[in-house]
Amino acid sequence: GRAIVDMIRERNAALERRYNCQLVMRAWCNTSRMILSGNEDEIYGWAADEDAEHMEVNFDTMAEHIREKHGPYAVIVDCSNSAAVAQFHSSWLASGIHIVTANKHGMGGPLDLFREILAQKVVANYLYETTVGAGLPMLGTIKQLQDAGDPIRMIRGTLSASINWVMQRVNPSALSGGAVEGCSLLEA
């Protein structure tokens, strides 16, 4: 959460020079704290101060604050890995709020949520990315290759660190539960 605040602040001047636009932060929250403001400096300072006064997190209230004050250019950046937050994506889109997310639960969660999000993509943009293995961005890279005219014939590889770890330890002639147990210990 804090990293995106710093990144937006650091890169705003370059965005303004290159694209004649500026990202203005009007709300920020994590799983336990939220601030809504019309003053960007207040939000930047608040995000850095763990002891700052804050509101209880309410995603509907946050979305209404953003949409009401900022109209057709409202964007929510969801950096969470929360299924609960992903449940809000379709309603945010329906209200005209664009979403940029790395949250895998919206497009990779329940099929009903996936369909709801797709149905609302006609109202607002839904930009998402996912990573595999050691954090390699896949979807954007594949799209860029296709847009450049490079055909994708096959993608081959172990796309899960857990499965990769197990496969490196499995004896093909005698599968062992020990490899799976070791993997579970790694993830704990």
C-alpha cells in the first residue's frame, strides 16, 4: 500500500510531461485504516504515519467519495491479494470507476465474479496483471508480444514455485509424500 503512494508521488511529474495528465490521490486504505480527503498532501502524510487518525475501512464509502468528486476519471488501484476486495470490483466498474489491479481474485476467483466483472468492462476499464514463478509479469508481456505481431505458439515452463520445488525432489519411480510435506513447510 505505502509503496504505491510513494510511486505515484515520485512519477507524477513524468506523467504530466509525457501524457499531460496527473494522478491525484483522494483516498487511501489498507485492511485496517482509511482516509478520504480532497487534499493530496494530507493523504501522502497520513499514509506514512502509522499513528495518524483514520476511519474504519468501508469500500463503498471510499468508492462513492472517489466517484462523486472525480467523475469519469476516477480510478481505484487495488494492490491487495484479497478476495473480499475483489468482490467490489464489479460494483466499482458499474459506477464508472476504472480499476487497475494485480489482485488475482477478480479474474481468477469464482466464475460468477469473473462474469460480473466482464459484463461491467463496457462501463469502465479493468486493467489487470498477474505474475508467476519469481514474479514475472505474464499477461502484459504476452499482450505486448501479440500487439507487436509476434505469434505465441506455446508457453512452456513450471509456473508455480511450489510445484517447481516438489518436482525437483520427486523420484519419478516412487512418488513420495515427503516432497509435498517439505513444500508445505516452505510456504508456512
